[in-house]
Amino acid sequence: MTFPELLTRLDTLLQQHRPEYYATLGPPTTGAELAAFEAEFDLVLPTELRQWFSWHNGQEGYDSFFQNNCLQSLDSAAESMRINNELLADGDFVTNWWHPAWVPFLENGGGDHVCVDLHGTFTGQAGQILEHWHDWEARTVLYPNLTAWLAAVVQAYEQASAESALLTNEQLEELEPEHPEGFPQEFEAG
């Protein structure tokens, strides 16, 4: 499936199996908001990431979207990047603790993120999906790209919804998605 097809499928799954959560999702981000974000951080967002934020721009509250993470809005991603970029510039981080080309799109509410790595840190593969922990050196490359990640999320939602008509936060926190061969890849900052 293409990325837009996966988003459509996910949208349907959320409406059917998590209607209360679906009601908390934000409206799409605008092209002007995406352009301002790109200009502020001097980045060009890949098409899939632009489509992601144009699907739903975050959510209200911290109910789990997937594996104890919630959808991060573009404004929230920008704020996380500003803070981490400032700490990086001040010399507060060891090597690969943070990179200015990591764009968070999920957060756990405690300062940790799942990011699209536009730099290709550790592997040279720009666009990979990477975990950023605010207080732990582990930097796991979860998926080779956003499409592979979203396909795994949709598959996990489909499997869970086959067992339960309405999905709970607890069920979503415990989901174990399929990973492509060679993933996840474990690295450490420092």
C-alpha cells in the first residue's frame, strides 16, 4: 500500500475501533504551517512526513496512539526541536544525543520522541525512524522509513481489532509491531 492508502486505512481503523480517541485528533496542518516549519529549521520535509502532519496535526491529551506514544502536533514538534537544538548548541549533549534533522512525530509526554531522521544518523539512511530518549543513550533505528513504520502500525491495529471491537490504551501500549528484516538496529549516543 502507498502512504496515503495506509493513512486512509488507519483513519478507518481508528474511527471504527477507537471512536473516542479519534474525536481527540487535531485538524490537518496547513501548507503554510508546513512551509513555516521548514523555513524555521532549514529542512525539507519528505512527502510522507508532510502527508502525516496533513492527516491529523496531533491530538488532545496523552491517550496512547501506539506503544505509549501520542501524536505530536507540528507546533509541539517545533518546540521539542527548539529545546533540543538549543541544548545541542550549548554543548550539553554528547555526540548523537540529538541532531537538528530529527523531526519528532510521536511523543510519550515525558520528553521522549519517535523521529524521522532526515540526516541518516548512524546508518547513512535519511528518512529512517529513530527513537530519541531524553535521559537514556539508546538510539534505536526502528524502521527504514515512515511508510514501513506506518504499514507495521496499520498491521498491528488490524490484528488487535480482529480480537476486540474497541481498542483500549492498554492494548495499544502492548502492541508489538512487525519489523522488516534487519530492524530494529541498536545504537547509542556518545
